[in-house]
Amino acid sequence: MTLGNPLVKTKEEIEIMRQGGKILAYVLSELANYIKPDISELDIDRLAEKLILEKGAVPGFKKVDGYKHATCISTNDVVVHGIPTEYRLKEGDIVGIDCGVYYKGFHTDMAQTLRVSTQNYNKIDKFLETGEKAMWEGIKAAKLGNRIGDISKAIQDVVEGQRYSVVRSLIGHGVGKELHEEPEVPGFLDQAISRTPKLYDGMTIAVEVIYNMGKSDVIYSINDGWTIKSKDGSLSGLFERTIAITREGPLILTK
């Protein structure tokens, strides 16, 4: 632990986050099993809140000023912050479920994008497999001796290596007593790695891959102040895990 660094957590705090993260991973697993055609976005949200409360935790997103749901549901060209609606999922849709748990004073954050189908869609499967691979490569780079830029480069290399686009205006972040803390964790590199923040033992961050099948530009699509879509209408994906930086390597807290 680096004395005086407000970004690091004690072992006891990380253990609390691991417990909360375990609840969150359970919730996302149950939601993944629930996804099928004709389920509405609000159905998903209601089940998420029910499962979180049953485990003795609180929906973390409801602690964000002005937000009234346990999840953000991002279907097809919605990039992030989709407010759950009565829209019913259809065969061939993709749906990103972003959810947070607040447990014993600490937040964890996690997201997964899923295909709403039992059929094989090669183009969509490749897109989703790329985003998940980028997340795991970013997590692998989250080790002592590295910097935030190493995570950013790992994500960008995988996503852009398949000719998809990392969204530049939305990024990962620190997480802990607040849902969004320092440092920022971009999924792209726009400066020398040596100029990006160092990774310290005890830091807790949300490694997040936010990317589009088409171009990286995004827009606020409707006048709700939250929902962000891809500007060109292309499919968008989101993958996220909360991790801790430790001397033994990255510790995934949401599993």
C-alpha cells in the first residue's frame, strides 16, 4: 500500500468489495440465463433489483443522482446508460447489461453484452468475442510495474485489430466508496504510456471495453439525459469487470 494515496484500498476493504462483487457476478449470471426473446428491458431490471436485495446488498446505480434503476440496458445501437424500457427483446438483438452493487459501503461495477438468440450469427459472435477478449487482455495488463496506458493499449489493440472502433468519449474508472473514482481508465491510448498513471498495490478499478461495430462517434439519441447511441446506428458492445491491483497480479472482484 502506498501511504497517502487515496486511490488504494486496505485488504479489509478489498475483501468487502470481493464479497459485493461476488453478489454482482451472481446477479449477472442469473440475468444472462434469463435473457430470451420477448423479455422486456424492464423485466431484466426488475429481476436484477430483486436478486440484489435478496442478497442483502443495494443497487449501486440507484445511488447516482437522478437515476432510478438497478441496471442500464443497452440494446443494439445503444452504447451505454440505456434506461430500461418496455422494449421486448427480439431474435438477433444484442443486449448489454450494466449493473452495480453497493455492499457495506463499497461499490462494484460489471457489464456483459449478450446475443438474444439460440442461433449462430457469425458476424455478431465475432464482434462480441472481440470485446470480451479485449477486456481480459486489459485485465492481464493491470499489474504492478505497469500503468493505466498498458491497459488502454491492450484493449485498443484487440478492438482495432478486428477493425472495430473504441468509443473515445466513454471510459473505465476507479471504483470504491464512490461508483466513479479516479483514475480514468480509457480503452484507447492517446499519449505515451509513461505519461499515464502508475498502478499501485490496492487500487480498485473498473476495466471497461466500450466499442462500436462501425465508427466511434456517439450521440445522445433521445431527450432523457442518459441514453447514448452510436451515431452511425451500428451495433455497440460493453464488457466490464471490477478488479484490484495486487502483488500477486490482478484480482477479479466481480466473479
